[in-house]
Amino acid sequence: MDKSVTQDMLRQAGWGERRGLGFSALIGPLWSRREGDGWAYGLLSGEQHANQAGLVHGGLLATLMDQALSAVAWEALQRQPCVTVQLDTHYLAAARPGQFLEARGTVLRATSSLVFVQGDIRVGAAIVASGQAVLKRLRGG
């Protein structure tokens, strides 16, 4: 998707706005859309997400990657809470304010205490970042 993307266009394409809490509320709103058995997550970037070069800041891409991969792990754990213990993010191309960033992930493996996930962030068909994460299941108590 290009700079002409609007919130109305996202809604028409099946995306729903998700109001975050805490830190995620500062970067959003985040968007989500059901896709088969999984979900896609997105963010409509703006000038507030730019670095000094006028591009979307890598920290925002890493945050979106962490949000998306954590949500994938949370679903895989039947909605049990988990925390990121490692996140590797690889920046492959620049994103510009005004572009819609789409994040998707998949579970590679789940053990009794850890979930291994991978994913990418795209603008349209172009991958701008890829990543892998290890998340730890939190036990109640």
C-alpha cells in the first residue's frame, strides 16, 4: 500500500483498529485482520514515527515486530501470557511515513516453556524487516 492509504481504506479491506494499553498506545493505533487460522497486524505510519532522515525509525519497526510476534505466540499458547526473551530484527528496506506497515508471523516451535516465532513486516509486497523471537510462557501464581 502507498501513501494514499487512509483509515477508511483499511476498514474496507477488513482491518480493525486496536487501541493499545501502555507503551503500545503511544505508537498506534495498531490494526489487525484475521487471515485464515492466523492474524495480520499493522500500523499506519506517520511523521511522528520518522527518524532524522525522514524515514520510519527502526525502533518503531522493532516494536511492531515484537508486538506481532508476541501476539502470534500468545495465540499459540491458547492466550497465555508470555514475554520476549530475545528479538532479532533485520532491516531490509526503508519505510516512509504515511505507509501502512503489515506484520505477520508464524510459530516455528513451541516447548513447555518457550515459543520460537519468525515473521516479517511489509509495505505492500516489499519486505522492509524480518525477524525471529523467543518468548517465554509466564506461569500463573
